Amino acid sequence: MSKFDSSPGPDHVRTIYFPETGDRPRLVWLRVLDHYIAAEHGSKLKVDCSSLDIAAKHVQHLREITTVDYNMLLRRKIPQMTWVGSFKYDGHVTRVQGDNNSSTAAIDKELPLTLFGPLLFYSLGSDLDATEFQNLVGKLRWRDNARLHIIGPTQDFKLPTVQSVLANCLGDMRICHQPDFAEYPLPAYALDSDNRALLNLPIGMLIGIAPVVIKSNRPGLPWRGRMIRDTDGTMLPPEMNRLLAIIHPRMYSVRPGSLIIARKDRRPLLKVHVMALRRYCQTIHDSTPLPTVRESEASKFEYDECFRKRWELLQAKATPEGFRAKWEEWKEEAKDNCKGGFMDVLSPYDM
């Protein structure tokens, strides 16, 4: 910013440009057009892009994609920006024109996987600066995360899927505002025995429904490298998955990120089943609370000892009969309280 040239004139605005084949984003002065150039289907460009190194095959398809006026990570409005890209209508579908945008890799190497063609951001009446650039980084990271994590991978509907559950880690819950659990259509081939990403959960042998877990994609870009402040002030890694520590205490120190939980026998696993499993394990854990001091102040031995005892309790007390009995008990509670939850759902043993 300090080395950037001053404006060529009052009819120019400072824009942020991500060249399709560049090695980094650039600040560029562009002239605001006296009359807007009408693109196909009535879309209008309000700035002159002729000075940019955009491939000729993309120029005719430049159009305004959307307005950026909200930061999803901070959940607040931001100054309005316009996003321009190269898109073409193909029947009733709008298709992006171009290859992976290499300049976005200067921010995160994964972004080119979901961003294509030249990208331009501008705001009429104001010059974009480092603050708006940071908002754009949040926008692009959120979009990437939504495409590959929140929404999930593109499904090939010719392939069978298994109804599974996504158990979100702290980062996805606190920063990406995702629920603790969500339904997830897992491709059935992911449960093949040769998949090295599969982790068998010992709790399955105890309760008889054989759940397995798979790491969910890659760590989310919005929270990578950050720490999360817990309610007691403790700083926690966003990759922490509290569900794993509850149902598999021996792995309490593992930071796996968000996890997909499925049944090895490929029967449907519902969100309420996972919630019930967590609740069942917690009822067994009640007699071994965590150390009362913060994790940073407690010795590793104290935590190791606590979770060792929790695993011993699960081994001694968790049974198929116990889990089934608790399930029926909670269904009655839901019925008495006129709440949904367990009421109209088959138990995991009856799926």
C-alpha cells in the first residue's frame, strides 16, 4: 500500500485483482466508465477492464457475479464491493470460464481448487485497501470451506451413499458457525476395508453397533492457524473434537478436526443416534470430572489419568443392553416433554 502509485485521476478507483495466471493478487487503478458496458444477458460492468491482462476469450464473458457486503466469519456488514468474473450462460446454467486461479494460492494453496478464471473486486466511490483485502480473504476462505466442507463434496448420484453424521470440531463450530452434528451423505466406497483413513471406535465393540470415523476433508481455511478461547479463558486448538474425547477417551489428546461418523455395516446412522451415544458415554463419565484447573496449568499426568479412568469405566459399564435401555428412557422423556428428538426414530439396533 505504501508503495502504490496515487490515483491517475478522479474518475478512477483502486481495485483488487486476482489474475488467472498470476503469482499474487494486485492493486490496480481502473477507470469508472461514463456509460456502463452491457454484457450478455443484461449484466453491466461499471469499470474499464481493458488494461488488465485478461485472456481475450474471457473478456466477452466478464460480468458482475455478486455483491460482497457481509463478513461471514465476523458476522457483520462490511463496505460493499462488487465481484467480477468470467461467466457464460449455457442453457439454464451459468458456467465459469477459465482455469484454476493461480494467484489465489499466494493466500492459501487450496483456494485455486475452487476459484477459476480472472477475479476482480471494486467499489464505486471508494478505493479498496488492506482492510477490504482482509474481508475478501475471509470471503474466499469461507466460500472454499462451504464448497468442500459445509456443503460437502460433489456427489455422483450414480454411486450409492451411506447416511452418516458429521461431528464438527471446535473451529467449525465456533468460527464457521456450524452445528455440533449434521447429517452427511458419505459415499459407500469410503467404508471399504482398504481405506486407511477409517478408524474403528472401540466403543462399538462394547455397545454392538460398530461405528467408524473418517477425517472430514482438510482443516477449514477460516480457522487454520488460530486458537479459540474457551468459556474459562483457556486457549484451545480449533482442531479439537470433543465428541472423540467422549466416546474414545484414549484419544483425548488427538486433534483430528471434524469427523464423519458412519456404521461399518453401512446401515444408516442418524444425528440423534450420535447424540444419544455421546449422552450415554457422558452418563458413564460423570464420576470422573476433568481437572478443575485450566489445561495449561494442569499436569499432563492429571489429564492422562482422568481419561484413562474414563476408558476403564466405559469398558466396565458400556453394554448393548445399557445403551438400548437408555435410548428407551430418553424416548419416554421426550414424549413426556412433548419434544421430538428420540420420539419417532428407530434405535440404532433396529435400523
